Amino acid sequence: MTRREDKEAAVRRLLDTPHPSVPGDLARRAAERGSRRLDRARRLRRALWFLGLVAVTAFVVWASVARPWEVPPAETTPPLEGW
């Protein structure tokens, strides 16, 4: 027998056995778990948007105070020549 035939035989043996019983409340539990997962994802998405908004606000406040686009004043005065 080849490896493929071995696999097929194993699958056939599994399918020939009696199937396990499914709990009656399986659909309800799956729906509850799915809704919890969606709620968790929604909360995470909102938290990330909030953190992004806080980061943008902090950057705007810093930029308005520090004004990094302006040239800083010179530390020393230039020498006076020809006075």
C-alpha cells in the first residue's frame, strides 16, 4: 500500500465508526462566544482609535509649543568687525 492509500484507509475507518453526539446547546454557546469575541474586538478597536487620537493631540500640542520648524536662536553673538 502506498502512503496515500494508508491515509484513505485511516479516514474510512474513522468515518465508519459511530459519530459522537453533539450537545444540544452547542449553537447557543457558539453564538455567545462569537458575540463575546466581537465585543472584545470592538473594544480593542475603540481603544486603539482613542490612543491614536491622544498621540496626535499630544504631537500637535508639542509642535505648537516647541515649534521645531523654526531655527533656534544663536547661542553666541557674531563677532563685531569694523566697528
